[in-house]
Amino acid sequence: MSESATSGARGMTVESAFAGMRSVSPVVFKAGCPDCRRRFELTAGSLRLAIGATSRTTFYSFTCPECGASVRKPAGERIVELLTGGGVRTLRLHSTL
């Protein structure tokens, strides 16, 4: 790298580095509770994803913010992709063979 390129980087301020960047809204997911039938939005931190060896052991879960019920729903390939892309914490389940 040439000296002029590195000296320019050293003179860069935090303000100039982030100039023009827009704030990013947190990802929210729409969900529903099978117990109270309410619909709501949840942040990635409110959801957990468990990926098992089969479709029967792959699911996401959350606590209903309206009634407090623990909800567990199956997660197909597309749901797994959306949740992981949105920052939902993931637990990989391993078989005990």
C-alpha cells in the first residue's frame, strides 16, 4: 500500500468514516400465540431456534408477550433461513447415538 493511501486512513475520523450511513432498524418477526390467538411482533432476542437432525426436531420457540405461554412451532427450511439471517440465537441439536 502506498504511503499516501495509509496516511489518509490514519487521518480519518469516526465521524467521517460513518458519514452518510443511516441508522438500521432492528429486525422484527411477526408471530402469533395459539393459546390467546394474539398477533404481535418479536425481536430476534425474543426467539430461539433449535435445529435438529430432522424436520420434526427443528423448531423455534418464544414466550407470548400477551399471555405468557411458552410457544413452540416447527421451522421449515425457509423459516430457519429467515430467523438465522435476522440474528436469532440458534441451538444445534445432536443425536446421542
